[in-house]
Amino acid sequence: MSFGSVDSQSGRPMAEINTTPLVDVMLVLLIIFIITAPLLTHAVRIDLPEAASEPNPEKPETVTLAIDAEGKLYWDDALLAETELPARLEEAAGRTPQPELHLRADKTTIYQRVAEVLSAAQTAGITKLGFVTEPGQP
């Protein structure tokens, strides 16, 4: 096992890589992986009990508050007087679980009116509020 011999024709040192240790290490690693691979895929078999149950998807109650182009209010499609709005909102905020308030406003409704309704809902304690829109054309 020599690490540097001299080439007889050119007189320069000849460098050879000895691959025997590399092959030995690779064979050892191959044997280790062959032995340990089946151990890594071993799983504990457990027979779990079966039960026939379905989740109860409770959809929260929703209240629809609509504002038309003139600023009139509709509580679940029934005309609502301006003076009744705070009482209805407080009653909805006091329910458990609190219903979701879906706000629908006409696109020509002035923002001032929408802001007043939002302020009244916040004052009453409504925490679940959503804006309902119509899907646009692609």
C-alpha cells in the first residue's frame, strides 16, 4: 500500500487513490441499513373500538339586517322602525350563543347610514358581524 510512487518513464510522482477503504466502509453501511430498515417500519398493531356517532354541526343562528336605497331597515325581511333597532340589537347580543348579524346594504345606500347601523351594533355588544354581498360577474 504505497501512497506515492514515481512513474518510471516521466519521473514524476504517480498519485493513485486507494479505493479499498472506501469500498469497505460502503459495505458496512449497506449491511447496517439492510438490518435497520425493517425495524424502522415496525408499528404497534392496536384494535381501536368503533362507535357510531356523527358530529353535531351546530350552525349559529343568523339575523339579517338589510338597508335599502332609501335607508329603511329590515330585520329578517320585516320592516323595522328606527327606534326599534337598538332594542333588537341588545336583545340579539344578550342571547347565548350570540347570533351572527348579517348586514345587507343596497349599493346605492350612503355610507353614513351603514356607519350608523354598525355603530349601533357595536354599542349593543354585537361581536359577530358579517357583510353580505352578491357575487360579481367574471
